[in-house]
Amino acid sequence: MYFPLTPEQDMIRMMVEQFARREVAPGAAQRDREAKFPEELIGKLAGLGLCGMMVPAAYGGSEVGAVAYVLAVMEIARACASTAVTMSVTNLTSEPLARFGSEEQKQRLLKPLAGGEVLGAFALTEPGAGSNLAEIQCQARRRGSRYRLNGTKIFITNGGYAGLFFVLARTGESGGRGLSAFMVEKGAPGLKIGRSLSKMGLRASNTVELLFEDCEVPEENRIGKEGDGGRVVAEALASGRIGIAAQATGMIRACQEEAVKYANERRQFHKPLSAHQAIQWMIADIATGREAAELLTLSAAALKDREQPFTKEASMAKLFASETLNRSAYQALQIHGGYGYTSEFPIERIYRDARVTTIYEGTSEVQRMLIARETLK
Ligand SMILES: Cc1cc2nc3c(=O)[nH]c(=O)nc-3n(C[C@H](O)[C@H](O)[C@H](O)COP(=O)(O)OP(=O)(O)OC[C@H]3O[C@@H](n4cnc5c(N)ncnc54)[C@H](O)[C@@H]3O)c2cc1C
């Protein structure tokens, strides 16, 4: 693949690759088995500046940009998808603050988040509002200089460990225009962490329900004006989708590596699997998908770094990389035969972890809606 990287971007990629190989990959299978959150890795990720990669240094970030960010997510995801999504969501939480936060909010809330002192969570989804966020019911009622939040959020990544929650809630009329964005701090009265969800994959990542019961949030924690929530979220999600595209792309690489290794080692019909043409074709498809996913993802990130429109490209990268990953995981497991169906080989975990990438941060159907809307303009 040819994609020009600056010396700094290349150095970050190499640094994260080494870190992932040394620190992230070795415990991945055990964390998955025990559904154990990678808490011990968070401080190390923060130490390497991987928690606020697109945030200016003045606000605690490492300010290396979106291309460096996706390169880092790819390397972490190649080693452990659960750790990658934990890192990606905390980066996502800083986006609305960096883009729409006041100077005071950036100093008070963004700095600790981007510096990795606290973990971020991004709370949109509700039991009755998934793909259509305009159906959000969580209410934020104003009382003087404070808001009272009431409602339930579900599927919130990092929720049990986060120090800061981005929350979308209703302050006005029904539909997307009545939504406002808030930053809710851990320990806010009335914020309760609900049950933790048991998942088929990404078992080491933390996914919880959040309950808001007369949760008090000061006006100073509202991001943007009342009613701006939909716009704030749309911009953050476009950026988030580049992160999920990067996660999926790193995992395609893992599929390729596992498939190649196994196909070269295992012999059937008196020769290695890799000498059979049917196996070679599957490996060729995985390798081609990986290159295409990398290019789409890096290209969307480069547009963001140049401050050019990137929403459609982010959706394309997310759609393509996540669908390609699921096909690649299927093929890589097929190459492993029955052994791929056991937890003795990493491909079994990768296959389960892959499934969610076509679902969260907008399903494939939602990405197609967004791409079609832009293309038909
Ligand atoms: C592991 C995990 C982590 C997550 N982390 C977070 C998080 O941190 N924060 C957060 O806010 N959310 C999170 N989510 C929630 C995720 O973003 C939602 O699950 C997703 O947006 C889909 O919503 P839903 O599950 O309610 O499905 P629904 O919206 O009910 O959709 C069900 C199906 O119908 C399809 N569909 C819906 N509408 C249409 C349409 N108009 N046309 C065609 N098809 C349609 C969908 O594509 C999907 O296939 C997470 C989910 C998971 C599984």
C-alpha cells in the first residue's frame, strides 16, 4: 500500500506497534476469557499520549492528528479489539469538547480527559432510540442554573470506569432539534451505573446501562446552546466512525496474519494448506480487502486533518472496513477448519469481536443511508 506518512506519523505507528506487541497482545485471550477490563493498560495508553490524540496540546492532548490516531487504533486493534474500542471511545468523548466546548470547559473537563487522567464515555443509545437518535427520551429539565436529567442509556462503552460522560438528552420539542449535549461527571448526584452487559465479543470492554434519576448537571456542563445537541453529535460521530474503521482495519490485518500462519503450518493432502488454490484465493481476498480498508480509512482521516469535509468518507470507510472484516474473519476461521472454532486459536476471539463493528457507531444500514444522502445531493 502507498500512503505518504510524515516521519512523525510513521514513528507513532512503530511506537504503538511495539507497545501493542509487548503489552497489549499477550493478555488479550485471558482478558476475553475472564471478561476483564484492560484497566492496567489505560495508564500506559495515557502515558504514550493515546487518549487525546486529536486534542491540542494546550488542552492536554498529544495533538498528532487523525492520521496518526487511526494508525495507532489499527495497531492496538490488531492486538486486542477490546482495548482498541476502550481507547477509541475515550478519544471520541473529547471531540465535542475540543470542537464546541468553551475555554472554561476545555480547561476544566477536556484537559484531564485528553491527558488520560479520566476515561471518557459517550452516551447516546437508549432502549427506545438506537439508529434513530431523534427518538431520545432522556429528559434534561432546567431549574435555574442547573439541569435535572431523567432517563436510561444503554450499551455505554467504558461506562463503569469513566470519569466523564458525554450525554445527549432532550431539552425541547420532539425530534432531533430538541436535543442538547451535556458532560456529566462521575459522582454527579443521581447518576447510577446499571448492569454490565454480557456480550458475544469485545468481552474485555465494558458496556453498561446508565440510569439518570434526577441527576443534577450544572449549566456550565452543557456543550453548545440548548438544541445544538444533534449538530454536536453528528460531527463527533463522523470522527468516531473513522476510529471504528481503523479498529476494523487493524482486525483485518490480524485475520490475515492468523490465516497465513495457519495455512503455512497445517498440512492436508500431503502439502501445506497454503499450497491449495482455494485457500490462496481466500488469503488474496483478505489481503486485498485490508489494503482497500486501510486506504479508505487513512484517506478519511487525512481529510479531517486538512479540515475538509469528511463525513461521507468516514461512513464509507466504516461501512467498507467493518463489512470486509466480517468476511475476512469468516474466511480466516474457515482456513483454520475445526480448530478455528475452538478458543485455542486467536481467530475464534477475532471472529466474535468482529461482529459488532457493523453495528455500533451506526449500523451498516445507517452508513448506507448517510452515504446515499450525500451522493444523491
Ligand atoms: C458492544 C456495543 C457497544 C456500544 N457502545 C455504545 C456507546 O458507547 N454509546 C452509545 O451511545 N451506543 C453504543 N452502542 C449502541 C449502538 O450504537 C447501537 O446498538 C446501534 O446504533 C444500533 O441501535 P440498536 O441496537 O437500537 O438497533 P436498531 O436501531 O433497533 O436497529 C435494528 C436493525 O434495524 C436496522 N434499521 C434501523 N433503522 C433502519 C432503517 N431506517 N432502514 C433500514 N434498516 C434500519 C438497523 O440497521 C439494524 O440492523 C453499542 C452497542 C454495542 C453492541
